[in-house]
Amino acid sequence: MLARSPQAAFRRLFDEVGSVDHVGIEERVAKYGTRSIKKASKLWGLKTAVSMVDLTTLEGKDTPGKVASLCQKALRPHDDPSIPSTAAVCVYPSMVRHARRVLGSDTAVRIASVATAFPSGQAPLKTRLAEVRAAVADGADEIDMVINRGAFLAGEFAAVQDEIAAVLEACGDATLKVILEVSELETYDAIRAASFLAMRVIREGDFIKTSTGKTSLNATLGNNQVMLEAIRDHYLDTGIAIAMKPAGGIRTAKQALTFLIAVKETLGDAWLNNTRYRFGASSVLNDLVRQIEKEKTGAYQAPYYFSEAAESY
Amino acid sequence: MSTLVAEKKKPVARGGRPAPELIFGDLWEFDPAPESADPKLKARYDLFIDGKFVAPKSGKYFDTINPANEQKLAEIALASAADVDAAYAAAQRAFDTTWGKMPGRERAKYLYRIARLLQDRAREFAVAETLDGGKPVKESRDFDVPMAAAHFFYHAGWADKLDYVAPGRRVAPLGVVGQVIPWNFPLLMCAWKLAPALAMGNCVVLKPAETTSITALKLAEIFQDAGLPPGVVNFVTGAGEVGAAVMNHPTPAKVAFTGSTEVGKLIMRSLAGSDKKMTMELGGKAANIVFDDAPLDQAVEGIVNGIFFNQGHVCCAGSRLLVQESVADQVIAKLKNRIRVLRVGDPMDKNTDVGAINSREQLDRIRQLVDVGVREGGEMFQSACRLPTKGFYFRPTIFSGVSMSHRIAREEIFGPVLSILTFRTVDEAIEKANNTAYGLSAGVWTDKGARILKLSTELKAGVVWANTYNKFDPTSPFGGYKESGFGREGGRQGLLDYVKLS
């Protein structure tokens, strides 16, 4: 009885994948913030960050028009031709076909869609799988799924993994991103454990992702670091390179650069590209572009020089 | 310089695929990010005696250089015995006429003022500290200067609470004290020594290390700005002979020394039979103990912080890693990957993690002991980083396969060199950790709270850190067991070494 309790399941999993010290992680990531990135290295970092953005709109009020304008922004974030397009747009499944219509079939910008009853995941598996298939059929290149946090917290790890495997199958060739929703797992130990559960099911090049952006706490340097270290350990152990996507809460270029420094110093050069690292964000894009222009011209420009900038000045 | 030894054990390739490795290359090289604040250095620094900068009686000066590029920074006065006499006479006069009679709450005002002035000029001091000593500006900015200010603030708070230092007993200052400090934390050691002495009402003659006198003499400028009465603090500069003159002088009621065990023994020998009080903060060869249930990535971070902080020029550096056999390979592999991303180079660059070795002499000593380590059969790994061509630098270095009888496991290297030993049981870990002439500090890494408590009582070390390393605070007493010295600095315990109880 004892050995079958959820608590014992957690104990076994933690023992297997190792624990995380909260204070130690916070100390480690505080060092990234003290890095001082200047000149050419700053420009490289900013442009690389632009190329890693999954430009996202996930609102009840999304319309085909809004999605069309998001796609245009993703293709051409600024008049400056040296600024790359973003990695992808990220939309609800019902918007995938509209995005595909705008982007066409021959495009550098991929279409990601949050399927599986995002953000709660609280729908029958059959429904969730149907949603994934529909999104892929409509032209989604990437599927962002949520894990079953209820099952995870109840210690039913096999159920969590089975569901990921089922979604993976429904994805076909589409890339899968597994959202752990870290704010609902609460501890760094649980985030590390959940990362391993997901990584053991998914394929090379698939992602683990911090959060939906729909809860109070999203991507932080701390949970990003825990997941990067899990990816590193999994890679050194199996040779399978899993990609990473922090999402939500990254609003400034400075933050984005700090996250990239974490990637550089934890996983190394092979992860410093948009097949292995993404930012799930929207407002960060204009700040990145603004900083790029500032590096080039030496002056900050008014927000109205940047398309889609909604903030006042 | 010792040659780089390739890792002997390469990970085994599986299924025909090459073993996975991380690439820490130059895809995203950081541009130089030099700290640009003006250190406001003078071309020549005189002695600071009786509140004034005065030329040494001998008229002699020596050069202080920047260890990062071997360029001369300034000339420092060379004190003679006559200057030391003058300094002690000024200190005695200040004690008799002003400082010793002043109510504690008045002394506190000066200390608060010193702390605030130091904060005001923090960047300037950080840059000066880095230029003169070679430590990364990141550390002088985020650790040395703020911690020095914190020591003045903390002890300012005690100055008007002498009645609570030892409840039920009367507390009085000792009088004049002589202090000699090392080159690894020039400003911080200065604050660490001066603040408790001043707060308790003593006057001081202090000798900074000869390679790092500048920030002490800049602190003297702050004393002038703060209006500290003349003679309360006097700085005499020079090398060992000056230190001996400060320690052996008949005036001081107490001497305090921080430095090597070798010199500490000399001082104790020369003062034997005198009625001087003494505190000694000497060398260390701390054990950083990692158990198999520890959070390994954070332990690795603590190991790095323990041995590469300030280029390993730390008396409490975690220079012996004791790691449980079952996780040794894993810890060493993680450690190597962590060391690969340490940035070694120009200390003035804000991204530098490991700066310059303090002096050529110290660099030679590190090289010599590392050569011994290689000859004794330790398996060496060094990071492959590029080093500047001028200046004193040493790559972060780890030795695995070290045993207790190796010299690199017993002698203090005082550089970025880690010796890794393994153990099997808790008792073996304690035995190995305590099997040293030193006993300044230790680290314990485990998820088990009870084990931490057990080790903190059984380890013969003045400080035991649990799941962290190299954490300091003015409220926390610091000091050693055995040949790491005696007496405590910081906290209430530290005050007791600067007062007469009756």
C-alpha cells in the first residue's frame, strides 16, 4: 500500500532524476543578470532573440483580422531588412487556417497552435486529440499541448506520459511542445521531475515549455534554468536533444538576453538557435526591435516608429 | 607552466553514435565590457599618521602594480621603525585624549558616517580594489565594497550598546591595537579589523599588505572627510619588516593578524611571554563535502563558488572537495562543464568570473604546487580558456584521484586549484575532513537536515556552511580551529576580542 501511494511515486521519481535546491538555483540565475552584453554581441543576441520568438495571440477576442496582422508582423517585424522574421506565430486552433492563408505554404514563419483544451487541459482525451488533429489538418506545423497537471500531482505519472504519447501520435510530423505549466507544479523538484517525464516520451527536436501564460507566474530565470539543466542531463544521458520554450512574462529585450545567456552557459552553442530555443511572447518583439535600432543609431525611437506598438510614450 | 592533461576517461560512445557533448564555443562571444569609473588614484601615497598623510622618515617609496597587466599604479611609502613609533604615539594620544573617552553613541556617528561615505564612493573603491589586487570588478563591486560598508554599519550599531556586549559585566576598550592584514580582501579586511576595534573605543595602527595598500589609504581619505579625530586610525605601509614592527611594538595592548599560518606562528613566537592579547586568522584547507543525496547542480555551483571565488585567494576556500563515491563521476563531469564557461581574464571586465593572481610570487607558488600535484599522480583538468599575455593568470584547475597523503590535499595553495577526494560513509567523510592541520571552514551538501546538524558539530571548523558556500555576514562570527588561528571576528563574539571585561 505504502509503495503505491502518490507520495512514494514522487519519492521514486525525485530519487531517480535528482533534486533541486531552490536557494542554489536562484543564486545561479542571479549571476546571469550581472552579465554585461555590449555592441556586436548585443546586436547578435537581440537578432537571435527575434528569430526565436513565437509571436503569440491567445485571446477570446482574436479574429482572422488580428491573426493576419500578427502574421505580417512575424514575417517583417520592422522596416529594417536586417531584422529576421520570427520563428513562428502561435494561435488558437480555430485561427490556424487564417494564419495559413496569410503566410502561404512557402514561408519561414511556422504556425504553432495551442491544442488540447488549452490552457486547463480539462477536456476528455478524445476531445483533446481531435483538436490536435484538426489543428494539424488546418496547417499547424507545431502543437503546444498542456500536460495533465491533475494526474501529475496525484502521482499518476504513467497517465501523464500516456497522454503525451497519444498527442505525439496525433501530431504526425508536427513538432510537439509540452507545456508543464510550472506555476501549478510549484516546486523546482516537481518541475525537474515533470521535465523528465515529458522528455522520455517526446522526440528529438520536440520542446518542453514552461507555461501557458494564463496563470499568475510564467517563465522565470529559475524555472528556465531547472528545465535547461534537465534537458542537458537528458541529452548527455541519451543523446536526444530536446528544445526549450519559456513562455509568458518575458517582456523586455534585457530579459530575453538574460535568458539566452542562461542557454549559452548551460546548454552551449548548439541550443542558440530557433530549432532548439524559443520565446513564447508578444510584447518583447517590439522591445527587441527597438533595442536593435538603438544599437544602430545610438538613439531610442518613438513607439510609433514600430508597427503594432500599442504602448504610449 | 604545467601542461594540460587531457581527460583520460572519455564517455563511451553508444550505438555507433559519438558520445553527446556540449559545445561551449565562440558562437556568441561577449564584447569587452570594461568598468569605466575613475578610481581617483594618486601618483604617490604617503603614510597616514595622526590624521595626516606624511612622508616616510626614510624618504623611501616602493611601487604597487596592477597584477592584470604588470603596470605600475602608484608609489607607496615604505615605513621604518621610526614611522611605526610615530603611528603608535599618535594612536596612544588619540586614545588618551579623544576616542577612548568619547561616549559610544558619539563614536557610532563617526562609524555610520564612514560607512555612508564608503557607499557613496562604492564604484570608485571597487575599481581601485580591482586595479590593485586583480580580483574581478564584479566581485569588488558586489561583494568587497558593500560588505566593507556593512561591517562599519553593523559595528556602528554596537558602539552605543556596550552594556549588552557581555551582560552583567563592565566593558572597557583595550587601548591601542596593532593590526596586520593580507592582500586577498584589502578593503574588506581593513573594515573587518577596524570596525569592531573602533566601535569598542580602541585606536589602531594597521599595516595593509604591500601589494594592496591603495584602498586602505583611500579609506584614510574617507576618515579625513568623516572628521575622525587624528590618530584614531593610522596606516603604515611596507612589507614584512614593517608588519613585524607593528606586531612587536611595546605600545599595543592587543595585536590582530590575518595571513598565512607560517607568519602567524612567527608572530606568536615573538610575542610569547608578553601580556599582549592576540587574535590570529590564518590559513585553511577546507573540506567541501558532497553527499549522494545532494542537489548536484547546486552543489557544483557551490564548489565553483567555494574554490574560484577571488581566484581561490580565500582562507576559507573550499579547496578540498570530498565527494561520495557513488556520485563522484557525475559531480566531476558536471564540474568540468561548469568550469568550461567560467570567463577568465581582465579583472576590469564586468563579465570576468576569475581575474588575475595577486602577484608573481603567488603565481609561482601556485604553479609549483600544481606541478607537485601532477608529479604525485593527480589527474588534472584545466579549462581551455585563452589567457591574456601580460599579467598573472592561472587557469581554473581541478585534480581528481587525489588522496589524503598528497601535498595538494594538505597544503594551502591559495589559488584556483581544487583537489578532489572521495569517501564512502559519513564517518569517513568526517574523518577525512578533520584530517588536516587547519580548521577554518567546511561545506556540507545534502538533502538530509539531520546529517547537516551532525556534521556541523563533528567537523572541527569555525564555519560550516550547509548547501551553500562562502557566505559572509558582519553578524556572524568567523574564525578557526587548530592552525587556522584563534579568536573570532564579526558578531558579538568578535567584539569580545576588543574589550577588557571586569
